[in-house]
Amino acid sequence: MKGKYFIPCLLLPTMMLASGGGGETDIVERTINFVIFVAIFYYLAADKIKAIFVARQESIAAELEKVQEKLKESKKAKEQAQKRLEESKRMAEDVILTAKKEVVLLTQKVEDSTKSDIENLIRQYNDSMEFEKRKAERAIIDEILAELFESDATKLDKAAYGEILLKKVA
């Protein structure tokens, strides 16, 4: 209803002043016409303009709330990421300490194992040398006894055999 009076009201000041005369100054009439125009314009468009600005203000406020909510979420996510980072650093330090301890334990274990292996090898070598020495002594004794038993030319008694054996072995 307001819209159908709007256009004639806009044209009314123009029609009123269109029949104007020569060089007269009509500042008072023009001012009155302008004030009437502004009043009519305000009467017809003020509510719509206010509604546009209120809607714009509300949309800006809603966007601001959304941005603030996203900012809060970002801060929470950042804090959680910082906590996870600190926890990861702590876990990494624990892993490093554990690895160092394991290296020390493994090194000690390998050293002990190596020492034990070396001692076993030395013991085996000594046992082998003792065995070879006994084997050589037996072979020599067997050889001497075989020679003595085969030769009939020398007939010796048991004491002489014992002396000969001791000389050969020593």
C-alpha cells in the first residue's frame, strides 16, 4: 500500500516546480519540497532500510560468533596438539633411555659371552694339548715296549725295563 503512493510522491515536487517563472529564487519552496520528499521517503522506505541494516547486523554478528567458535576450536586443537607433542617428546626420551640401557646390557652380555667362549676355547686347547701329549707318550711307550719284546738279545729284568722307560719318557 505504501508502494503505490511512492512514485507519485516523488514526482509531485517536480510537477509543482515545473511551471516556475523566470529568474526568481525559490530556495524556501525547494527546501520545503526537499523536506517533504525526505519525510515521504523516510515514511515509505525507513522500515525496509532498517530491516536491511538489522539483518546485515545480525548476519555479521552470526559470522562473528562462527569465527569466534572456530577460533576457540582451533585453540583447543592447538592445546591438544601441544599436549600430544609433549607426550611424544617424553615417550621419545623414554625410548632413548631404554635403548641406551639395552645397549649397555647387550654389550655386557656379549662381552661375558665372548669371555666365556674364549675361556672355553683355551680350556679345550689345553685339554687337547694334554691329550696329544698323553697320546704321544703312549705311542712312544708302545714303540719302546714293542722293540723290547721283539728283541731276544737283551734279556732284562723288570727294574731295567722301568729305568729304560723313565729315561725315554723324561
